[in-house]
Amino acid sequence: MKTLLAFLLTLLTGNALVAQPRTTVAPPSADQLTVTVHPGIELFTVVQMLAGKYHPMPNKSAYAKEAEAYFTPFANHPAVQYARQLKKVYPDLPELGYCLDNFPAVRIHYPAQTDWYSMNGKDSIQTYMRLCKQFFDDSHFWAFYQQHRADYAAWAQPVRAYIASENLIGKLDSLYRFRGQAPNWTICLDPLNSWGAHAIMPKNLNPRYADRVVYSVGFLNRESTDTSVPAFSLGAESAVTVWHEGSHIYTKALQQQHKAAIGKLAYLFNRNDAGMKHNNIDDWAHCFDENLVRGVVIALFRQYQSPKEARKQAAHEVIGDFQYAGDIADVISARYSGQRTYPDFEQFFPEILAYLARKYPTAESTN
């Protein structure tokens, strides 16, 4: 414990990091960012909430109170009853709502493959999707959604303004250096979500929107009351959210491409580690993914935030038991950020794996 505290003290107060040169990047175009409340995600959240399978439950707000009053009469709808019997239900299950589009004449896209099939069975999930579509019709969900369009627009405006003013997407894109057109973004405000943010993979769920980066973010004020108005502008934390969730999506194909090489480092994963259990991480692929995106965030903090904020972000990941995030940030900062040795992140990526292999040649060396 003393060793950890000494390390964190050095990290927070010492000269462990050298400030990266500030880089000016062009802001994204106005149509690159959409901020909205997605009706499909909201629909699936309501059904799961009525089933008592949405944990933690929503934070209090005037909107949550209205939603509960409007939809409680449908608490025994077939979709709700079906949700109660699904084997594995987690708070990010409502991402399946992104498979629905063309509102209000809803059409369903059934994914070719999704982890939800693996956990609950393909037939079960597709049946559930159809029943949620039936709930949409039977509950007159679209009428409720239309009644709150002005609220949705009001919640979206400060989020869009802050992300644009800080150029968070432009800064993230400057690290990845896309060869073609940068992706478009959709941020789905999730007023009934009290647990956090979640990256959604449109390429897997609904390929019509494969060119988009999508993540949902909840209303996280645990001190709210029944009269509170949901707010989603997270201030300085927006940088972490945008860069973290965006990197999950930006690196997914890259990680798949290098799956075998990443797998060779599986000895770095200790499934008995208390931190991994606390973070619900039970395999190396998941562990690497989380450390990678957190390393990217630290590297971006070093480049665009103050040295103090960068040290705090690195310390945060150490405390959170993401052991390799700092290492990944180090190699990005030393050999990639602000340099042109590699044309883009895709070409640079193998260097991250090589660095980890050199620094930790054996499982014992991680200690």
C-alpha cells in the first residue's frame, strides 16, 4: 500500500510526465455531430425498467416520473414479461434499440451476430426485439416521445455546444489521423440511464449506420429530485467520455485485425486479480481493450490538457486497476503524438504490442 501511495504521489506532484506540445486541430464540420434521444434505445430502456431488470434504476427527475406514470399501465405487456425471463440482462441491453429505425413506421434490423445472442440465444433476442416493437405500437410510445421532443432538444444543446467549443472530436481524430473522411458522431442522451456511458457498435447492430460513431450517456446526478431536469453536459469529464467511448469504436476493427498478436500477450491477464473482478473483466481481450482506450485518453490529456490534469488522469487509471493504461500512454506519447514517423494510428498500433511485450516478458514481470 505504501508503494502504491508513493507512486501516486510521484505521479501527481513530480515531473514524471513531460508536457506535450499543444497542437491546433481543425474543428469538425457542423453535420459531423448529432446529439439526440434515440427512440429505440429509450423504448428498450422503458421495457427493461418495467420488467424490474434495469439496475441501477433511473435517477429521479420530472421526466423519469412522467415516464413511469405513462408506461406503468403496460407493466404486464408481453415484451415486459419476456424481458423478465431473459437469462442475462445488463443495463447496456437497450443498445438493441439501435436496431430499430425509420420511426414511427418502425423497421427492425436483426444483427448477424451480437454478444446478446451468445448470452441469451438468437431466437430469444429476436423474439424480444419483435415484442419491443409491439410494445412501441401498443403503448403509443411515439406519442410520448413526441410530447418530449422540446425537452430532448433543450438537453442536447449544451452538450453539442460544449463538445464543439472544446473541439473534442477534432482532437481525437487528430490522434487517429484517418486517411479518408472522419466518421460522423451520434451521442444518444439516455435520461433513464443512471449508470454511465456506453459505446454502441452500429456496424454490428445496424449496418445502415456503420459510418457513425455512436455512444449513449446517462443522467448521472444521484442527488436529483422528482422535479429535476436531466442534464448531460459533464464539463471537463466530457473529454474523458468522448475520447474513451470514441476510442472503443475507432479501435475495434484494429483490435480484430491484430487479434492473434494481442492474444500472445494473454499472459499479462490475471483473472484472479481483485481489480479485474471489480471491473467485471474476465478475459484478456476485454482487459486489453479497456487499457488501450484509457491509455489513449491519458496520451490526449498530455497533449491537450495541463500536465497536472494529465497526471491526475493517469493516477485515476492506476487506482481503477487498469495496470497497462499508463504504459500504453507512455509509448503513444514518446513515439507517436506530435510526430510523423507513422502516418496514422493503424500503422503505429503494433508498436504498442511490442512495447508491452518488451516491458513485461513474463507474467511474473507484471508484479
